Amino acid sequence: MGKVVLVTGAARQLGGRFIRRIRRDPEIDRVIGVDAVRPEHHLGGAEFLQADIRQPTIARVLAETGVDTVVHMDINGTPLGSRGGRTVVKETNVIGTMQLLGACQKAPKVQRLVVKSSASVYGSAPRDPAVFTETTPPKSLPSGGFAKDVVEIEGYVRGFARRRPDVAVCVLRFANILGPCADSPLAEYFSLPVWPTVLGYDPRLQFVHEEDALEVLRIASSAPRRGTLNSGTFNIAGDGVLLLSQISRRLGRPTLPLFLPTVTWAGTALRAIGITDFSPEQIRMLTHGRVVETTQMRETLGFDPQYTTAQTFAEFARSRGPGLLPPESLARTVDRLAGVLPARCGPAGDSTQ
């Protein structure tokens, strides 16, 4: 890892935890956390500079601190606390990334750039392949929301990599990050007492544990180990998949199957009253699902997750407490219904009752 590391998104839980982790690395001389707002958590003795990456001042920060490694974690789907809404999030994601990349381009000491991206870049569509590799183009490009932000961000990152071929660039496309401290629209959805779902669909989902996310960010930020390469684009996810019906049963949350237009209306209502950011892109994912291939993560990047998708969700479930129904009772009820009702097939081979 470089001697001077700058991490954006320091005010968010994941950013703060990553800063505290690398701050303990004796090979690092200086860790600088950057965010537009002051973090409520401590940074383990790391420096904090209050700076908005949407503003040109970020270039001065890089120039004055002699940063050689930049870890861009201020890419998110939800606002931080009461800090604005979707408009602020989009500006931070897209305009903030543009400003940061422009600053990196002008900073000759920058040697490595790590970007916390998302598997949302693949979108979710009925004709999607069963598994996305890093080179699989989406069947339908995301038309809005966080997924579209990620598509734009990665386009700017590719442009930066062409202009600065001397900088090692690593893009990590994370599946849904879950854990006891998870802060995401999906975590909010899983915390609802009853889940609105799309009638006739049972999507496959993947998760990555917070601890695994922190570790792979550390690996991507460091000099590559012998036999590995941490420049390029990598899908990051735990082994295995879970169906939404399995998730519901394990968490004890009953589902309310609705026709797609009704679910869309329900999502708009939940978003309007501030209960959860149940966006159209999330509805598409909870309709068609998304699964990514992680061979490159293991064979090239050299990272093996500690948690599987099922174990990650189990950790998340323990942190959220019981649902309306005991999971055992809900499972028995669903199994009895499955034995009575005829089976139907959803898209991409997903089975639903």
C-alpha cells in the first residue's frame, strides 16, 4: 500500500471502518479521510479534512498532501442522514467523481486508484443472463437512479485510466453489502415488517459481508501479492445465492405479492413518506434478480470471501431481530402452500409458487 492514502466517504460507516483498518498498517505513513460532513464516528487517529469532492478544492487537497493512493468510497445509493436527497446523492456520485478524477489526473504522485463500484451497473432485466461476468454487457442499460450513476462513473474511470496509464486502477463491483451496520436501500427493505413483492417472481440475490468488503478494499489498495493482479474490474460477492422467498422465511418477514404496477405505486408511496428508498431500480432487482461470476475475484485478485451469501444474510438477520412471524412457522406455512399450489417458473429458471 502507498505511504499516503486518501479515502473519500469518511463520514459513512463503511468508509470510517476502512480508514480505521488501514490506519493500523505500519507500512502507511498517513491516512486522510475526506467528506463534506464531519463523521460522527472516530477514525482511529487518521486525519480528517472536511472537503466536498464536488468542488475543485479536492485538487488542492491532493496536491498539498502528496497522496499516492486514492480509495473512492463516496459512491452511494442513499443520502447520508438528513444531508439532502436524491439530487445531492447523484451530484456527489457523478460530479464528485468527475472532480476527483480530474484532481487525480493533475496529481503526479498518485499511483493507485480504487473505486467502490456496484454490480448495479449490470441492471436487472427479464432477458438477463443467468450470471454476469465482468465483460458481459447489460441487456438493458439502467435508465435512472443509482445504477445509472454507476454506469456514468465507470465511464469516467475508464477515461481516466486511458489518460493516466501510469496509475493502477481497480474497480470493485460489489454485490449488495450486508452486515450488522448495513446502510442501504435493500437493508431498509429487509427491515420492513411486510415486504411488497412482485407476483410470480422469486429473484436470486447475492450478498457480500461488510468485513469482506473492507478486506477486498484493503487488498485492492495494496501492492499486488505474488501471482495476483489488482488492476482491472472485479465482481465481488459471497459464494452462493438466495431466493427472495428463502430470505423472507429466514428473517420471519411475510411477503405481500402484488402485480408490478401496484408494487411500483407502493414503492413510490414508501419513498414519499421516507420509510425506505424503494426505487424503480430496486424493484427491478427484486423482480428479476442479479447474479455475478466471481472467478476473477479469486484467481486474479486473489481474494476469497470469508462469508458466503447465506452466512452474510444470517449475520444481518441476527442484527435485525425477529420479524412478525417466527421463521420456523413461516417456513412451515410456505412449505404447506407449496405442496398445494402448482409450481410456476419465473425468468431465468427461477422457480416460484
